[in-house]
Amino acid sequence: MTQAKKTKTGVLSTLKANLDRNRLGELLVANGTITSQQLLEALHMQKQTGFALGTVLKEKGLITTTGLRATLFQQMAFRALAAGVAFVIGFSALGIHTARATSSTQESIYTARKSMPEDYQPVSLTREAPKVASTSSYEPLFGTGEVRSADISPFTKWTGIMARLNPTSAPLPAALGAKAGASELEKVEAVNAYYNKVRYIEDKNNFGKSDYWETPVEFTSRGGDCEDFAIAKYAALKALGFSESQLRLAIVQDTWKGLPHAILIVYTADGAKFLDNQYKDVKDVAGFDRYRPVYSINRTGWWRHTS
């Protein structure tokens, strides 16, 4: 083998080795975003839930949406660069020379950047979902299919807030105290209106953390973000007699903003409703197409939603 061929083979081997090492989790460790132990825990949760690694890391509060996008672009740009270099080396090996090696590589990176939508999720990293229990008897959310599992232990933010909740500690709308025999819908509307008056504030400004889930008492005294609104409403409706099976916290993708969001789902005799800090009034789930659910959860189980 000539020295030139050895060099080309060595370059390709190096590129392949770098590609093998530059998976999402390893890039995040290399960047100092997460530790090796946190990556192992996230991979364990990914195996249990079937979610993409990026979704698991956001659920655990280890990375923000912005940080995830930046790392995914880094990964895509490196792969585009490697593909461009491999292309040039391949043609060179055949005796074909090109004066556009640099521009070809730049075009590959530019194409990778342009082809990545703003709400890009690492679909290629999503593993096959585990085979779990049957779907809920209630209507599927926002036109999706859903698969249920009774194991909520991987959702540490949720199990943590459930352990901290005192069933009698959720502040309730004063108007309901004087309204004997209020209907389900009246209770839902009163709770939604009461909590939607609380100030919205990001966790990083409120607690100095990227993600912190508050109890209703913390929320009403300090304000909070979308999941805090949903948790407080969940606790209040539980205190008003709603069953666990009627309530779910839902993590959805807001297709208008391209961002994850949290809402509360309530199943009533009038159909499925959702309570949302982005809307003043209670909304019907049926026919609403702004949100794409990722998963929903209560104390008894969680549901993975599929298109």
C-alpha cells in the first residue's frame, strides 16, 4: 500500500472513530453539560420509557431546549464535515481532483443547518417503545394514540412533587366555599381562573435552576412556570373530589412556538378538558390542534402518545 493510500485510510479511520464517539450523550459529557453518571442514569430512563435521549435529559432538568439544539447542531455539523471530507478523499483515490473541496464541505454544513427545523427533536435517537399495558378507556388526547405503563418511577420530577404534595394544602378559590353543590365544570372553571391569576416566572429567575417543580403553596407565593400552574390545578381538583383517573399532567409540544409546554387534562362528564396558563378559559381537547402530546401522567401511571 502506498503512503498516500495509507494516509487516506488513516484519515477515514480517524473520522469514523470520531463519529462513533460523537453521539449526543458523549458530546454533552465532553462539553461539560452533564456528568458521566448523569448520562448513565438518563440512558437507563431512556431504555425504560422509549423516549429520545434529549427528551429524557430535559425531563430530568439536565439540559435546556436551547442547549439541546446547540449540541444537536454540533453533532450534525461534524457529521456533515466528515461526509464532505470522505467524499473528497474518495474522489481523490480514483484520481479525480476537485477545486471545491472547501466549498463542498461548507455547503454540507449549511444544508445541515437549513434542514434542521426550529423544534428539531433527535428522532434518530428514539428507540422502539417498550411493550406495556393497554390504553386508557378515555378518549385519546388531541387525536393521538396512547400506550399506558403503570411504572412512573423514571419520572423523578413528577414522583418528587407527588411525595411533597399535601392533599389539603392546595389553596382553593374562595367563591367555591359559598357555592354548595357546584358542578364538575364549575369547579374546573373556578380552579383554572383562580390559578391563572398567579404570576408567570421562569425557574431560572425564580430559583436559579433550569427546572424546579413547585408545590401549590410555593407557586401561589412566588409565581411559577407552566408545570407549576398545572400541578397546582391538579392538587386543587383532587382536594375538590376529582378522582385520580380524571386528572393528568400532560407534557406537550406547542407547535406554534416550537417549545415544550405543560397543561392539566381533566376528564369530565362533558368530555376531556384542558387547563392552560396560556388561555384564560378552560378548553375542549376535541378539535384542538395547537398541541402535540408527548406524554401524560398521574399517580397511577403514564401514557406515551403516538401519532
